[in-house]
Amino acid sequence: MKPENVMTAEQLSELVIDVLDDLKARDIKVLDVRGKSSITDIMVVASGTSDRQVRALASSVIEKARQHGVPPLGVDGQQAGEWIVVDLVDVMVHIMLPQTRDFYNLEKLWDANAPE
């Protein structure tokens, strides 16, 4: 059982979405992967317009999560800025350049209801 001061996956995903939206991330999608993945409950996928914006979005997500008592378990991809993954345990955040996102198409991979 989680302590009361720990955010639920839904609360954490809302926090992440608010941060991404405030900084003008594009095409924010939320995928509930409970039952499909044992590593996380929710995936948030968003695009940035440049590697600089992708890094800024990830940094803001990390900072805001820490302020709410949720330090990331890991962060990968910050150097290149094409695809940064922020692992907040219950919520996995993927921030990508549009061409990287199109290539890997995580929405189709994880969401059975996603359009072809």
C-alpha cells in the first residue's frame, strides 16, 4: 500500500500532461498499459518541435515531478534530444521529435485501439 503523500498514476499523468501542455508540447497522448506491461501503468507520449524543446520538456517534467515527491527512476536520451524517456515508475514519459515518433509509432505498439 502506498503512503498517502504519494501520487497515484492518474494524478502523476495529469501533472505530466499539464507540464507538457504549458510548454507547448504537441500531440500529447496518454496510453493506459496496465495489463499490457509490467514496467509501468501509464505511458504519456508527446512531441517537441526541436531537440532543444524536447530537452526542455523533459527537464520540466523531471523538475515538477521532483517538486511533488516523485524523483525519476531513470532518464534516457537527454544528450541527443531526439527521444527522451523519463521513468516515473507508474508513468513512463516519452518525448520525441515528430520524425522519431512517426518511425517508432509507440501508440500503435501499445494501444490496440489506435488507428492504423
